Amino acid sequence: MRMSGDLRFFAFALLLTATLSSASSLAEEHIWWDPQPLPDDVSFPLPGVASLLFRPVEVRGPDYWDIGRVVTLGNQSGGLFEDPYKVEVAGSFPSGTQAGWTILLGKYEVTKGQYAAVMGNGDIVSGLKVLAQRSGDPLDKKLAATPAPSERDLAKPLTWISTASILEFVETLNHWCFRSAECFARLPRVGGAPGFFRLPSEVEWEFGARGGTAALDNGAFKEKTPFPPQDWQSYAWAAPVSQSNTTRIGRFKPTSGGFFDMFGNAAEQMTERFYTEWRQGRPGGAVVRGGSFLDQGADLRSSLRREVSTYQWDGGSTVGDTRSPTVGIRLAVGSDFVATPALFDQIKASYERFRSRRAATPAGRSLSDGLVAAGDPLDAVEALLQRARSTGREPDYAAIETQLAQLRRLLRERGEAAAIAAARLSLANLAELSRAIDQQSRDLKLLDGAPASTDDPDVVLRIQSLRNRIEAADKLITSIYGRYADRVGELFSLGSDYSGTALTKLDAQFQGAADRLYLAIVEQDLRRTEALGGADGTDRSRIVRSLQERVAN
């Protein structure tokens, strides 16, 4: 693969940005957009004075496809939707040597100040006014009215904005960078074509979070977290230490890859839609990784992933954009796969070399799956019957019975898979409901402790913010409960045989106290639904009471 020009360019870019980062750190040790400079940071300017920092994650293998890059992600002992899967990881840009490729992943979560710098075209005060319009947080409106916002506020992660506003920010950033001579010159290239900013993929995020190639070499890649789990307070902002809010970036130690706040603080939205398993089944809402300040520090893990609704339904006739206080973003730098027409022949030749080894990859092995290889037994039965009709002979009953047995097996496998998927979703709904109840309970306690009357405008604003959050939580709880009731109804419709098998299998898999509680709730609601002949057997007040007791304990 001849990309020597690109390789030299990227190596030069890494050296240049590392030098600039080192010089910057000497001039100003504690800047809000980069509080902990590292020697090999990759820096891109923003409008005005701020910058975006990235970290290189090396991926071995110089070709476009390489079975040596197949890794196992997920966690067998993790939570829902975290089952292990194998995938081939790949970088977006040639690395500085002939050895492989590079993923460029954000060093920090994007901050309110960086958002304001981009959306205000260098005028942070103007950009904060845009944030106030897009955000669901009243405190952002207060920040927009501040003539000289503090660096502490500018350094907090961007949250409370919709997916549409996130994409608007990324698009605005890209178009500014393409017009800026300095930013455009620093973009890495493939075949001469410049890269662009985007949200990271789940594979990029988890590969980077686990420590990348270095962690594969030293055995740390398979661990629950890239740091000793008992030391999480040195690396993450999470409960019970967190105070129901995010904190400024870069306060804690970095992971082995040089990433800050990868765990806790704000959960980070990915570029893909949510799937219950890696690219399996139907796509859902947005997917977030890393957990947030609401998660218990002991529960943080590299495999943690959740679904977040793109739109929020209030249970009635109103649907609006979801603006979550727990969801933020970390950027990546990406490229098109066929970045230029001139690369097509090179990519085609690479695939021809890879094709003979494709059977050893996750994609190749999927073709040997029993459901795919079996074909359609109904077609086989029809062919046997048609042959009997055309020849006037007796049908081959033994062969037909064989095909029918295969069909029964496939139908049972598919029925069990559908029931397990519905059961997993119902458990995920209860986990999401528990988090929403937990957050609302905290806000209610804070509101109970607030003064009955005050003239302090800051206190008035915070009280109003709490009331808004409590009201939003009521709507969210109603929405989640509706989805949960639908899942229980789906389980009932699949039949007690399949639903019972699904719950038994999940009971054997999940040993945590919370998972056991969720399973008990689902089993009880399913029995009530069966007793009512399929009518809704869920009981919102009982479920909320059970989850509140869990939170209290």
C-alpha cells in the first residue's frame, strides 16, 4: 500500500501539534480547554482563543482489512446489552509509520466554552447566547447573561442539548475548519483528502477506553476498566461523590491512552443508533457510552452502553427533542473510506488479498450461522410435495418430517430470541426508570431544603431549575413506564413457554441485586397480564414504590 506522502504528512502533523501543545503548556499551565497537556496531543484551533485536543490511538496492520485487528469488546458479566462480540477495529488515517492506522479521539469531552467559541465564531459571549437558545438548562440562560463567564463554567461539559443541536455544532465546526487556513492545514489526510470532525463510533470509543493496542499487548484490554476499579475516584466523577451535576473537564487522572473523563461526568453520545447487540436487530434511539455523574462509581466499566431517546414523549400528545443533563459528546476525526477516486483500485486490491481470509473474521463467520445455512425448510417441504404431485408418487414423508423438525427448531430459536430481546428491553426500561426516579428523588430533597422565599436571584433561578427538572422527570417517567408496559405486553404475546424460558435464562445470567429486582417485577407483571387475559397487568405505583425502596437502600 503506497501512502508514503500521507504517512509523512501525518507524522509531521503529530510532531507539529505536539510541539505547539508543549509550547502552549509552558505559557499557560491551566487553560480551561486543556487543563492537563500531554506531550503527544493533537491540537486543532477553534475560532477565537480555544482549541480542541485529540489523542492518537494506534491500530496495527497497514492494509485496509486485517484479521489481526479482530478484538473482543463487551463484557460477559456486564449489564444488559453488553454481551461480548468480536469485531475488526480500524483507524481512519495512516499512522506515522508503515505499521498501521490511527484513530483520533477527543482527549476531553466537548465543553460549553468550546461550543460557544464555535457557535459564536470566536465570540464566546455570543456563542453562549446560542447555547441558551438550544439548551434545556435554565443555568445556561444565566451563563449567557454573564458579561465575563468564569473559566470554571466554560470548562464544564456540554450537556442539555438535543441530537439535532449536537449535529448542528459538528457541522458548524467542520465548515469553519475548512475555511480556516490553520485548522485546514492541520487536518490529517487520506489520499490527499482532508479528514473531518464527527462523533465517534462505539468500536472506536471502547477500543480507546480500554487502552488500545498497548492494552492488548499487556493484557489490560480485557479488564473491566483501564484502571483498578477500586481507584475509580481518581479517574471519574460519579456517585456517590458527584453532587447531581457535571464537573469541569480534566480534574482527574487520564486513562492509559491519555483520555480524561472517559467514565462518569457526562455520558458520551456515539454516531450510531442503539442496537441491543452489535448491529443486530432493529435500530433504536441514540447510544451513549461511559456512564454519567448519576452512575455509581463502582458500576463504571468500558462496556457500559445505554439507549437515549432522540425525542421525548410526555405520554400524551406532546413530543419534543430530548435534552438530557447527563448526555454530552466527545469528538473524533474521521475520513471517507474511499476518500478519493484514485484510491479505489488500491482498496479493491487490498480486498482481493483479504477475501481468502474473510471466513476468519466476525462478518465471515456470520455466514456459517445455523439460521443462515439452514435455508428455508418450508421451501424444501414445498419442493418435496411438488415432486410427489408431478410424479404421482407417494410423498417422501421421512424427508418432510426432517424438514418440519428443522422448521420447528428454527421457529423455537427465533421465538426464544424474540422473547429474550423483549425481556432485556423490559429490564433496561426498569433500569432507566430507576435512574430517573433516583435523580428526581435527589432534586426533590434539594427542593425541600430550599428556602420558602428569597430575594437572591441566583437561589430563585436554581429553585426554578429544580422545579423544571422535577417536572421533566415526571414526563420522562411516564414515557419510560409506557415503553415498559409495551414490552411486557410483547412478552405475553409471545406465549408463556418462550417468555418463561427467556426469564429463566436471564435469571441465570444476571446476579446483581438490581437485576434480580427488575426480573422479579417483570415476572410479577407478566403473571398479572396472563391472569387478566392479556390486558395490561403492570402497576405503575407498585413499580415506582419498589424502585424507590431500592434507591433508598
